[in-house]
Amino acid sequence: MIDLIQKNLEKSAIILKNAKHATAFTGAGISVESGIPPFRGDGGIWGKYDPKILELGYFLENPEESWIVIKEIFYEFFNVAKPNYAHLGLADLEKRGIIKAVITQNIDNLHQEAGSKNVIEFHGNSKILICTNCSHKEKVENVNLEKLPPKCPKCKSLMKPDFIFFGEGIPQIAYQKSIFETKNADVFLLTGTSGSVVPASYLPYDAKKNGAIIIEINPEKSAYTNEITDYFLKGKAAEITKLLIEKINLL
């Protein structure tokens, strides 16, 4: 197994180094090492909280109740998280021109904090609030969350985090940019994603159909591993990313 991982690391490093257009695709697993648990599975957020607070209809009818939980999860608990080496490594690869874009399912802003510039946020960003009436946006740091629910400074209507709630569609700009990547990428680097959240989970399949080589970093096999993955790098995101970059540096 160790020999296989080493071979896959070496091959993956060569493929990334020589890629014309490599795209990273990340999920909850990349942020676990930053202290952010996944939403699903053992130890997930939805094992502790009722997901109905992020159902759009329920939120609009019960904004104060929903906001109390939203504040606890996203603006008290998540807010202390910092980028780990997996985020920093992808930012470094982008700076060096190896990675052209990061498509992320995460809403934690950690890719941007790590230094990535071309980040496509498929599900939005928790660091921004948006008015449910006039669509005015504000950085959460500029909004007083001591009085809930927060109101829009422009029209005094209800504000919500600018990420996708259950019942909302994917932002069109993010969707179109993601489709562009699936059509143009010759390498798709999957990190920390199980392939269980639709429609985001379709993107690597589309990339594969369009000829991309699929490199996957995950601690366990995912929905992708036996179907489309060309090189599976088993391990934690930060650890494997570090090893992969070390191999690239030797080329």
C-alpha cells in the first residue's frame, strides 16, 4: 500500500506539473483539519443541530430562531478556524500557475484566507450577508449580530448568510464558471469530497467525460474512487498535499 501511494504521488506530481489547465475541487474534508466538522456523517453538524434552520421557508418564517443557531455555528464556532496546509498548498500551486482555479463546496472562506485568488464558491460564502428583499450585501464583520435577526442597512429587511439554503438554487455565475472548468481542465484534483452532495458532485464526472485526469485526495474511498479516479492518494488533506508539493518541487 505504501509503495502504491508513493507511485501515485510521483505520477500525480508529474501530471500536475505538466498540466495545461489543472482545477482543484474541494469539499468539507479539506477543512476538517482546520477544526470545522463536516455537516454529514459521524460527528457532523446535523447530528447536533436540526437542518431545518437552513431550509429557506423555515428560515423566512422563523428568522430569530434560525439566526440564533446560525450565529452559534457559523459566527462563533466556525469563526475561529484558520487555513491548514491543504488550503495553503493549493494557494501556492495557484501562485505558481499549476492550479488555475479552485471550485469549493465549502462556505468557510478558508481558500481566500490562504491566498487563493480564483475561487469559485459553488455554495456561497458565510462571511457575507445578503438582504432577502433588495439583495444588498454586507461583510458579516460590518453587521451587528448582537441583535437578531440582523436587518439590512439599506431597506431594513431580513438578512441571511450569502450561502445556499435548502430550497435555493446554485448561483448562476458560480455554476457557469464551474462548467467552464469541467470543459477546460485536463486535470481535476479532488480534495476532501465524498461526492454525496448534488449537483456539485456531478462536476468531476463532467470533467472526466471531457478528458480530465482525476487525482483524488481522501482519507477513505469516495463515490468517485472506483468510478472515475485515476490516482487515489489515501490520507488526510494537509498531509497528502504537503507530500504532493514536495514531489512537485523535486521535478
